Amino acid sequence: MATEKTALHGAETDFVKHDADNMVLLGNAHIDNLMHMVVALGAEVWTGQQRVKIIETLLSKHGKVTTEMIEQYKPTPEETEAWAAERKAMVDRVYSVMARNTDEALAFGSSEPNQDRR
């Protein structure tokens, strides 16, 4: 699937759905579906946060905001840099759990205690 690259503005996200719907990448199609859903939801959350930042900026500068003002907003280089750092922090907070060591994790319902295994 070819995608056309377009310039991103303040209220958009660069999340693009993959074209590998018939592939199983994580060993189970249901897990793949859940993973795609989690990544898509993360993109939606970030887009909403970014839009709120734009609304707050417009309100503080102009005392009012319209949909057109939001859609036409161009972030400053400083805002772009700050947003990138905030986005990275959000990604680290939300998705870092996927990198945790599960070698000694016990199955749900195990009778053995799972304390002090992190």
C-alpha cells in the first residue's frame, strides 16, 4: 500500500495503519489486533493532547478559538520541540511496559506467589 507523504500541521498525527492485515507478527492474530488497537489509541490520545495545547495557546493569545483557527495553527519551532519531548515521554510511560522482563512471570491463576519478581 503506497501512502502519500504530506506535511503535518499542529493538529494531526503521523500514525498510518499498516498494510499487513493477513500477517501474524506476534504469534497470535488476536494479540496483533490488540497491539494495533493500543498503538492506534495512543496516536488518538496524543492527537487530542496536541489539539488541547493548540486550543490553550489560541485562547491565551486571542481570547477565542474557532475550528478554523485550530486547523490552520502552525506551531513554533519551540512548541514543536517541546511537543516532541512530551510525546516521547508519553510513549515511554505508556509503552515501556512492553519491554519488561517476563522470563519469570507466572501464569494467571498460578498458586505460586508472584512477589519480588520484577
